[in-house]
Amino acid sequence: MPTHDHSPAHPLATALALSLGAAIALGLSRFSYGLLLPPMRADLGWSYLLAGAMNTFNALGYFLGALATPALMRRLGVWRLLIAGCVLASVFMLMSGLVSDTTTLFLQRVCAGVASAFIFIAGGVLAARLGSMHSQRAGFYIGLYYGGTGFGIALSALLVPAALAAAQEHGAAHAWQWPWLALGIACLLATAIMALPAKAIGEAPRALDTPRRFAWRDFAPSLAGYFMFGVGYIGYMTFVIALLKQQGMPPGAHHRVLHPAGPGGSGVVAHLGPHARPLQRRRIAGDPECRAGRGEHPAGADQLRARRLPLRPGLRRRVPVGGGLDDGPGAA
């Protein structure tokens, strides 16, 4: 993938296309399982423990993939890893529509989790890179990327019941397999739409600074918060549909529970944009390097051109993956 500092011709369209990565990684690959759990459990005779373990294994795969992502981004490049993750996730989704063995489905969920980590992290790096090219709208573009998760959830809520109903009408032996096939095809289409716009972002030049150690103490509160968030949302998203069905909600109605997630994901965009602007102004006003990038601090311009990065050195230590907003994994 080329290294350049030229902004894509249509940054908004590029950010929208890139948000499909988040839609694949979480909205389609992970959250769709909650919609499919009731028919899969009824057909395969799973206990709730076994059904919940499926998403636990998916989270384990995501964790393993996240650990491997920095090294893979250094070796393959961010864009290549993003597209590879999208293709792999699509294949694993399609595989779920072709098998019914529990062990194979466990393996599929682990592999899908690994691929989702590749997508979500690499896509986040590219979204931050795009934001660094447009500092005044950085929060909006980054928020748009993460809002793609909501788009994926909404698409799942539309595809799964339609495919499930079609499978039942045709007397399919395992009706839940049709939605997996539909979701896999949707992932492939999203990958095709995203590939070229994401490539146009380019990759930042490798940082010349000496890599710093990951600051565990600085990240401990955030890691603890994310851990508790994961415990709550994975449990909720896995079993909420099964709970509603058990309480007597009609089959055609319980899928609507996830429909508001689409606008909710869009709300991430509306929330981050306004909140990012004052932070961005404060950072630029107090940072000689950022002011140099705008031509307001000539003394710092030479240093900025030498590093070709808009971030303070102190900030780089606090970013666990990517090392900064746009410099790739080499600085981590």
C-alpha cells in the first residue's frame, strides 16, 4: 500500500465506505448471533451454557486477534490486513451456513473473532489517519467509522428474519443456516465497496522515534472499564432475543428490538463530532507542532516536517495500537 500524505478526493464518502469495516467486524459478525441463537438452540438442542459459550469463544478469538494485529500491520500493512480480515470474516460467516456440527461452529466463532479484530483495529487506524488529514472534522470522520457498528446491527435485524422466513417456507433442514449465508454475502459486498476508498487513504510514513513501552498504569482504568463493558454487553446482546422469545413475544416482533441500533450507531457520529471540536481547538492552540502544521508556528515547522506527524511525542506513548492517529503500528 502506498505511503502518502494526499487526502482522498471525497473524504466523507471514504469515511462512509470505511465504516463498513466496523459493520462487518461487530454488527454483522458478532451481534447477529443474538438473533440466530433461538433457532440454533432449538434445532441443535443446545443448553444456554453452550449457546453463551459460542459468543465467549468469539470474544476469545477477538482478543487473540487484537494481540496479533500490531505485528501483522507492520508486516502486511494496514490496508492489506483490513481487507484480509474482511474476506476471512465473510468466509467464516458463509461456513456457518454450511455446517451444523457444534465443534465446527465453535471453531468458526473463534476464527470470526480473530478476523473481526483485524478489521476493527486496522479500520480504526485508517479512520484516524483520514481524520488527521482533516483536523477540523477529525472527530466526525472517526465517529462515522465507529458508528458503522450500528449500521451493521440494523442490517442484521433486517436480513436475519427475512432469510429465516425464506428458509422455513422452503422447508430447509436447518433454517438458521440461510441467514448465515445471507450475512456472509453481505460481508463480501461490503468488502468490495470499501476496498478502493480505504486504499486511497494511504499509510503514514514510519515513525523515526524510538518505540516506547506500553504504559500499563496509564491504561489500567480504561482496560478495567472496557472489561466490565464487555461482560455486560456481550451477555445482553447474546441472550436478549432468547429472553424475549421465552417471555412470549411473537417471532416476527422480537427482531425489531435491534432495529433502533442503527440510529443508535448513527448517534455515535452526532455525539463525537461536536465533542471533538473543542478538544481539537485546545490541542491546536497549545501545541507548537499542531500550530506549525497550520503555518502559525514557524519555529516548529522544521521539526514537524522532519517527523511528518501532527502528534506530540508524549501522546504516542498512550496509544496502544497504532502509536498515534496516523503513523501505523510501528510506533507502538
